Amino acid sequence: MARDALLFVYATGQPYRFEDFRRALEARGHPPPGTFETPGNDFASLEEQLNSTRNFLTGRRDEADSTRDKEVLQAIVDTLHFISSTGQHRAFNEYLEHLEADAPPYVIASFETEKAAKAWLENQPIPPDSASVLIADAYHWVVHDERVGIFRLPRVRDLGYHLADLKKRHPPAAVASFATREEAEAWWKAQPTPARWAWVSIAAEPYLAVYHPNIQHHALYPLSMADGYEVEDDEVEPGEP
């Protein structure tokens, strides 16, 4: 839970928002363990897990010998507090499902052009940072320099590595075959409850059909994008298990 909470804050582009939250905590004092009330909604169980993890780590923080360990544990505790107090249970639960599904790298938005992406970023009250967005279905990393208010959107290779890894762990077995990409796109978008990903075949070539539920976006990626991104397993010396 602690690991996934940290990943969630960065995958959703909230480092600056979290930093502001921590500064406010320092100003008014950190709440003691066990002070959160479990919300009476569909995410009560998740809140209980957040509280339980928070209380456990608070105990480990108090027992830690080094100042550095205490600081690290406090940062994790604050991350769990941040998710709870900002009411992000639905988004965090969706992110946990994303991880569980072995879905492609998480994205926070999709755009047709880089110009549209930059316009959207510039209009955010608290601009995201350290998050991925799609531009024409290609992965880009949001880099925001808060000091000067400048955005960069370098293209990243995360999807290539993910496809190579997915190919190894879940060899392509198409759930449907199509003659053209247009036919595949129409079928994928027509699915009432699409899976987060599925293998399909287009003109006899394997593709990964992807659905990003947080932004309600469908995409198709040829498996050939994984070429050159395969990571070989370490060779085992003779006699080693």
C-alpha cells in the first residue's frame, strides 16, 4: 500500500500539490494516528487499509534510530494522509486496479497535438509534473519547471519496454482479428465494458488494444513497437540454480 501510494502521487502528476500539502501539515502539526474516520461509502475498505498502513508506519517511524529513516517514513505517512484527506479514494482505487491488470504505463490525459497538450497544462491551477500524457497516442513525459513556469514534453520509450515485457509474460493470443485498423478501432470502441488491454490481430499483425478508463480513451499499438526493447534474462552460470 505504501509503495503504490507513492507511485500514485507521481503517476498522477501531483508532486507540487503534495509538497504544498506537506508544508501545510508542518505549519499546523501532523495529526496523530487513528484520527481519520472511515467514510461510509464504497471505499470504506480502502480507507481502512490506508489508515492501517499509516498507523503501522507511524509506529516504525517512532522506533527508527536514524533521522533519515524517520524523515523517509514520515514522507510515506504523509502520502497516505494526502490521499485520504484530499478524497482521492476513487482515483487511487482505479490506479490500484491499473497496476493489478498489468496495464500499459498510466497516463493522465490524451491530446491530438503538442500545442493542445501545452495549452491544457498552462491552464491547470496546479500544473502536473512527473506524469505521462498521450499526444497522438504516443507517450510523452510532462516536465514542469515551477520556478519559471516552463513545460517540456519529451517523448518517452515506456510503452516499447512495456510491450516487450508483456509479450514475454503474456504471449499474443488475439481475441479478435480484423482486415484494417479502422475495423479494429470501431470494434474496440464499441465494447460496452472493455478490458484494460487485449491482444488483437490487424492484417495478420499483432496489436495491443488499450483502454484508459480514467480518461476514457481507446488506443491500438502494433507489437512491432517492442522491437529493440527486449531485455534479455541474465545468463545462468553452469551449476547455478
